[in-house]
Amino acid sequence: MSQREFLPAAGRDLFLPVYDPIVSLMGFDRARRELISDAKLAAGQHLLDIGCGTGTLVVMLKRQYASSAVVGLDPDPKALRRARIKATRAGVSVQLDQAFADELPYKDGSFDRVFSSFMFHHLEEQERENMLREVLRVLKSGGSFYLLDFVADHASHGLLARWFQSHARMKDNSDERILALMSRVGLTNAAKVKEGSMLFGLLQTAQYQAAAT
């Protein structure tokens, strides 16, 4: 894999050991379970999680749909190491690949469903567009993409909210920008299907869906 910088899931490698318990308390796991439920999956499908981090979503997917081929991708080797340990402890077999979201190492039309949760805000604008083009490329005809992330909410107040919105590229993470990017690359029926919040309403979340025709 080419040498490129990336923002680790925990922000800094130092925080990686406590990442899973913290995000679980914040409600990440609940939101991911809802994402899976809304995807209306069927047995035997090919599923991809882009930015899988420590593997929570891929393990959830494989546990619920054991006959499906589940693949997780992330640029962070340390997070992937934890993902492999998590999958082993859960007794599930998943494929975990080290690569970037905008350079997916898969053939055209490889997946029935593609997921991404809580990582889109890590990407720069051009990387986001390139990632979505790659999503469209690897989706089978009639396949769907499910995106879950934090969104910029200028009505939120408080030190934590201001810090988080300045983190990474949050200012670019709005409904308008995300849906426009999806449509620009050729994904169809792009829509926000759900919104929510975490940490007593300080952090806003949204779930989006689009399709490959």
C-alpha cells in the first residue's frame, strides 16, 4: 500500500486501546445495529465496510449473517490488528484488508451492500468524492450504499461541540454536501433516511442511503 497519511479512528494511536469502550458508551454500537437493520440484508450477500477500524461493524454483520462474505477495509494496521483479535474472539471469519477508501482493491461489481460508519468526516473533499466513485464502482447493479456519520450542526453549543465540529473536516459534513457528492458521482436515490444525536444531544448524526443502478 502506498505511503499516505491518515487520521486514526481514535484521533491518535495513544487512545486506540480505550477506543472501543468509549465509543460504545457514546452510542456507536447502537447506531451501527440500526444501520444493519435498515439495510434489509439477505443471506449469502457480499458486504463491505469501508473504514472498518477495530472491526465492530464487520463482526456484527458476520454474526447476524453467517453465510454472507463480510469484508472490512481500513488504512490503519493497528486498528486492523485489533479487528482481527475481535473477530477471532467472536468466532467469526471475516476478510480484513489494509487500503484507502478512495483506492478500493476490489473488482467492479463485487458487493451487494457497502457500509461506512463514523469515518467520512476524516476525509478531505476530493477524497470523499473519490471514495464515493469507488463505492459506485464496486457495487453490483441494484446494490446499495449506507453511510452513517456525524454531521455539522451549527446550532450546537458548548466546548465539546465546538471542539468536535472543528475536528478533522466536520465543517464540510453537511446533508447538502454529502447528498450532492453522492448524486455527482452517479449514485441514485441519494437521501438522508435517519438523524440522531449522541452525548445528550451535543453531537448530531445522520444516516444516508444511495443505490447503484
